[in-house]
Amino acid sequence: MRKLARITALSLVALIGLVPIQATPAAAFVGTLDVEPELGGVRITGSFHRLTATVTDPEAPDDTIVAFDTDDNPTTAAETCETDGGTCQLAISSSTAEVQTIRAYVQDHDPATFPPTHTPCGLPELPGLEPDCDADETQEEADDDDTDVVEVEWADGVLDVEPEGSAAAPGEEVEVTATVMSTEETPRGLLANVDAEITVGPNENMVADKADFECDTDQNGVCALTYTAGAADGVDEIQSWLDLNDDPDAEPETGDETDPEGDGFEGDASEGPNEEVEPGDEPEGDDGDITDVVEVSVSAGPVLILAPQSATKTVGTQSALTATLTLGGVPDSGEAIAAQVLPGGPNAGATSTCTTGANGQCTLNYTGANPGTDKVRATVDTDKNGLPNEADSTEDVGVAGGTEEPDATALAQVTWTAPEEDNRCENAKKKVKKLKKKVKKAKKAFKKAKASDDDDRIAKKKKKVKKLKKKFKKAKNRKRNACA
């Protein structure tokens, strides 16, 4: 069984007070060390990543101590793991978007004689205590000695699960796609573990005491969450979140991380399936949200779904809502769909019709002539009059209505905004708000850096704060001009 050690990056214990000590070192290590993975993908900040160390010393395959240093803290004491069966693991994490270089090496000295048991790479050699590692080795070098170097890249990210609404027949396998992307200007896929729980519906809480299902994203940031629908009809509400402390040897500090009602839950339990109606406690959008909620309608009868449930369009363009009709979970083709904007919206009374194709889908289009938010109701147009008379009139966005769900009525909302040139003030306000959050986050990272006594790190974080403050000031001036 592998032994697992755990550290949090950038918070290693400082090495102080070492004094020259003469003692007999442990038997010299004569094998090789390999640490994996050496590269491969970008990981989401705050999550845990496990490095596996493998030693090949034929004389001491077990109880070999492997130490790990980060190059951004060369004068701090390393964390260690002890091999069992020739391998051991170390769990690392970072709250900062960065590229970490981690130097691993076999520790030749007796832990009982030399607390903290080694000379970290980067410190001068101390009398009676020779360095254990090759401080000049690079990540590209072959693994043919007792030192190995790996790199780990971290980035902030957000979770999105699609489709927002889908349909299935009882007994059918349901699949939704989870995507984790960085919040950088050019987004990249992130490696992460995604947990999912059916919190409401006929298949609620399929697995006790843990997430109902999970998946690990690939290097494109994508993975599939799947389950088999039960025999009962209804709407399953699936809440997905990033399992940041995916660590088999560590429990959350409080509560149950897989229980949305528990204190240790990492997601936003207050978020609903329609983020614009029920955004939850955590902010949505580019600044990050690690929770997403979707719905699956399980029924042997007809089920109509509109997607997206919430859309933002520019005045003068088309609504482009996709209607999907299934019968017993199978696409239902050749059926007329009618939609109408409900009273109270800026484009109230606007209508649209379409006929489902082989995939059970068609597009409902109406032109938004006025800014504001419309609620659109659609149904199967059985009387072919171009109006959704057959719809459940009590159903609304986020409200099931009088007809038991899932049914042949679907709603969505479309927010119409003025053209870009008329929206400069609002866009400038959003930019200021976003930069304000970034400055706050950078100041927090700078404060942590000062506590580390690492001059290079402190200078780097201070420079970032200064740069963001400058951008923030410029953004405030642009807002003042745009909103004058």
C-alpha cells in the first residue's frame, strides 16, 4: 500500500537554526529515483495533485525517504514521503496561478540525527551534512540518478455542464458533459475531478454518503457524467461541483464534502438550474464558479425542452432558441412547436413556430425589437394555430406549474441588450468590477508572500499588485468618460 504525504505549496516550513552536527549518515543510496507525472496538463488552483515517487535501489526498496523542494522556496525544508514497496506519494496544492518546479531527491541522512534531516537544494553545504540532491538537474534530464525534477502548472477556472436541459426514458443511460476551463484571456482546459449529486428528482441520492457519480477531465478540460435513469417519471436536478480536496487519505475539516447540506461541501449548494434566476451565493461568470446545475426530464411521454434556458441577445437579432422534443426519451420528428413571448416582456406577443427534424429539434426565432427580458413559453402545437394554447399556463421560468413535470411545456428567458456602442457605460462598469476583484486577490497573495520571507516571491507579488492597480485606475477613468 502506498504511503501518502500531503503539503500545501508555498507554505513549507522554514528551515532555521541549523547548526553543524557530526554524525554517521545512513547507507548511501545506489539506485535511481523517478517521479511522475513529470508534465501533462494544467490543474485548477485549490485542488490536490499527487506525485508518485518510485525508487529502484535493490538494497533498500522500502523505507527510503524521498524529499521534495519547490524551486521558488529553495531555502525551506522539504516535505517527505517514505517508500513502501518501492513507491510513495506526495499530495501538493497551490492557491495561486503559477508554474511550480519541484525537485525530488532521495534523502541519505538519518532522520533521527539530522532534523530537518537534509540540506535543501539552494543552501550552502553545511559541515557534516552534504547536500542530498543535484541542484543543477533540469526537468528534461533522464531519470538515471537519485534526483528528479517535475513541473506542475496551476490556473484559476470555472465549471460548466451541458446541456442545461435534456430528456431520457426510464432505464436509459443519461450523459451530461462537464467542462472545466481557465479564466485566462485565452481559456485552456484544466485537469480536475468533477463530482455530481442528484439533489432533487426520482433518482435523488442514488449513492449514500458520497457523490452519486464523478469524472476526471482530460487535457481539454472535458469529461462525461453518466447515470442510468430509474423507472419513475420526474425531473432530476443534477448539481455538479469541482472536488478540490480529492485526496484519498484526507477528510474535509468539517462536514461531508459530497453532501450539499454539509459544512465541508465545496460547491455552491444555493445555485439553481437557471443561473440567472438562481445564481446562488458564489458569483457567476469569468471570476469563477465551481458549481453548475442542470436538469434531466425522465418520462415515457412527450417532453419539450428549450435551450438555452437563459440567453442574452442584441436588439435587432434573432432569439435562436432550440426546441427539443422527445417521446419516451427518443427524438420525436415532424411535430409542430409554437412559442410566444409572455405579457410583461418588452417584446410581449411575439410568436414563432418550427417543425422538429429527425433529431427532434428545431429553432424558434423571433426578433427582439426592444431591450429588456422576455419570458418565452413553448409547447407542441397540436391544433396547428401557431400559438402555444396547449401549454401549461401556470408554468413559468423556474416554476413547475400545474402539470406534473416533465411535460410538453417549456420556458426560457431572453435578455435583449442595446447594441455595443450604446452599452459602453455598462461594459466599463463590469470591467471596473472585475479588476477590483483581481486587485483584492493580488493583495491577498502579496500578504501571504510577505509572511514567507521569500524576497523574490514578495517582489513578484508586489509588482503584480502595482500593475493591477494601474489597470484599475485606467478602467475607472474609462468608466467616468463612458458614463458621463
